[in-house]
Amino acid sequence: MRLARPLGLAAARRWARAGAAGDLLVPVPASRDRVRERGYDQAALIAGVAGNQLGIPVLDDLLERSRVTVAQFDLDRVARAGNVSGAFRIRRGED
């Protein structure tokens, strides 16, 4: 994705300006269908750039989807929150 670098750098600048702190970045995973269509997970790519810029590790395999959601772009703020509520969980390690 050609926009991953500029968007990741912009996110890192905003994060640094806001004085935000954290030990790691965890991108919200795209659906399997979206990743298959695009060939990449845009959130993971953007987080990778931002994490690199900020010196913060990125754990792009920590979360997984627990249910399917609809695309967020057509939803208002309240509907977006409801759409993703309970839609993600921490991925269990391989036993």
C-alpha cells in the first residue's frame, strides 16, 4: 500500500505531539476477506511504520476477529462503536 508510509508517519507525529505514551502498538485486524481482496492489512502496515518511527514494538498478531462486522465507512460514530463492540479478542497462543 503506497499510503502506509505517509499515514504511518502522520500517525507517529500526532502521537508524539499529543504526548501519548505506550509500550506497544496493536493494530485492529482487517477481515480475512478484506486482506484477501487487497493482499495486505492496511492497519498492520500503518502501525508498522508508526511503531518504527516511535521506537515502539508492533504486535500485529495479538488480536483476532471473534465475529464478522460490516464496513465502518458508511456508519456514524455511534453505529461504528456498536459495530465493533465484542468483535475482537486476544488471540490464544498455540498449545
